[in-house]
Amino acid sequence: MEYDFDTILDRRHTNSEKWDVKPNELPMTTADMDFKTAPEIMTAMKKKIDSGAFGYEYPNEEYFNAVASWYKTEHNAKADTSWMRFATGVIPSITACVNYLSHEGDNVLLMEPIYNTFYNSILNSGRHAFPTQLKYDYSTYTYSVDWDDLEDKMSNPLTTLMILCNPHNPTGYVWSCDELIRIITLAQKHGIIVISDEIHGDLVLTGPDYTPTFSLPEDCRQNVVTLVSTSKTFNVAALHAATGIVPNPLLREHFTRAINKYEVAEPNLLAIPGTIAAYTQGADWLHQLKKYLLGNREYLVEFIKKNLPKLHVVPGTATYLVWIDVSEVTDDSATLAQKIREKTGLIINPGTYYHGNGSHFIRINIAYPRAQVKDGLERLAAAIKN
């Protein structure tokens, strides 16, 4: 079956957070996709609605088996279903973990630049965001870990948690297995629990696949809470469904208490059938989607190389979010993004949202029909050239 990723959707006036914009504006920002989800998922959800009874729900064995089968088939990673717990989202789970697994005033380690919503989970919980900066090479446009600074931050006695983004958002970097082992082993050395957000793990567009942290060698996963979801993969963020995978039984019990204490462990009426359909029937749709997204990314790279030579795309291989170095144009990406919106109606994320050296970067979402990607890039070129 050939799936349609070229039809432009009209998402205005649909309660879409991203599309609450002026008539001529094009938002290439919030990390959801402008494609309809897999029809198999919609069929499963319609069947549920047709049942007409919407009482309390619970995640059943079929749900957890679907998760396990997906990771075995798509990522060659084995997860025992007994390790799994349902949650209403990755961020709600992170917030619950921050509150339950640490104390007020503790440090929560991050690797900046990093997904901005993590700061809400940390600061709103009365903890300190404690960043280490990824090292950036302005000649190759690539990032790497500052291992000395990472361990220095971990050695601080108030550092009790680390939030890891695997693959990394916003750079699209896919951590190698060796890098993950090194990060998590250092965390173990200093008594730190690692919460790994793996929401973009299914969206590696080219190159080696990502490594789920729950699949690391047994001695390297005892301090890890892995969080996965169909939300980015299948464009079903409003489904509010995620899975925590925790191999260590004691840590798993703490995770279970955390999500129940903060009431983020109960599914809505569509979460279970929608997720099961995604994991059991959505592979073909996803494989076609990734080819389409890779085509969008390759188009963007060539367009920028030809038309905007002072901009440089950071060579990430995962996600539909592109991290672009604009340091030859400005050292204030927030002002740049504002001017681009005012002049052309194109809305992008300034890198300042993601801290670190973000003032030299912009982030663009390319999960759109190709015609809209072309439109957005033409607007970007017009703004930069002017």
C-alpha cells in the first residue's frame, strides 16, 4: 500500500497548538507532523469509538506484547513485558520521576543544547537544571561530549538525576552504544539515575539505528528508566500514551509509585487500541514516512547549500527536526527568527529555546508535504537575503 504524504492538510481552527497562527503564516516549529497518521491506527480508534461505552481503561497484556514485539522487530532490542509500565506521556513521566526520585534542591543533569520542556519538569519541581555543554566544532558543524565536564558535573554530591535525550533533540544526533555505556557507567559511578527520553528513536532516517538504553548489557541498565512512545513516530501526540521500560526491579517499583502518585498511569479511551494498532500494523507506514522525511531533509540540505551558503546544517541522522548553524549571519537567533516571521510569515524555533550555544542556531521542522517544505525554504531564503 502506498501512503500519501503529499496532501496538504488544513489544520487551522482544529485546536492545533502549532497552527494557531495568522492566515499567511507557516509554522515549522512544534514537533508534530503535518501528515495524517497511519490509516490502520484511525481504523482501530474508530472501532473503539463505535463501541459507545467509554469507562475506565487499563493497559492489558496485548498492549505490552505489542511494545515488546515492535522493539524486537524494528530495533533488534529485547524488552521483557514485566519491565513495562503504561504512562500518559514521556514528559509527565519525567516530571513524576523528578519529583519522586530526587529531592527539592537537587541537581538534574542535562546535556545542552537540549529539548526545552525538560526545564519545566525540573524547575517547576523545585530542582536545579544542571547543564554540561556539548562541545561544538564550528569547522565540521558537529557536536561531541565534553567527558571531563560531564563527570565533573556528575561528581557534584547534589546531582542525583540525569535526563538523557536518545536520540538527541535538537541536534538529531544518534548516540552510539559505546557512548551510551560510557555515559551510564559514569552515572552509576556517581549514584545517578538516568531518565532516557527515547521518543525519537523510531525516526532514524539514515545510518546506524539507535540503541535503546534498556537493551544495553545488564550491568549498564540498572540505573536507567527508558521512556518510549508512538507520539512522534506516528503523529499521535494527543493520544497521550507512553511506556516506561525499567529492567531493575527496585527502580521499577519506584517508577511505578512515581507515575501513580502523580496520577499519570491511566489511559484514555483511545490510548490502548491506538498504540496497539501502531505497533502491530504501522511498520509499513513508518518505513515509507522515513523515506519521505529523508527526501525532505536532502532537499533542505541542497537548497541551503545552493541558496544560503552562510547557513550550515548540523548532520544529524534522526528526527524530522533540523538544527541549522546561523552563526555566520547572526549571534542572536531569537531576533533572527522574529524578523523572519515578520517579513515572510515563516515561523521557526530560535536555538535560544534549547540553551547552550543555541543563539547561533535555528530549528526547523520538516515533517510536511514537500510543497510546504519548499515554500518554507523560499521564505527563509528571502528573509536571510534581505
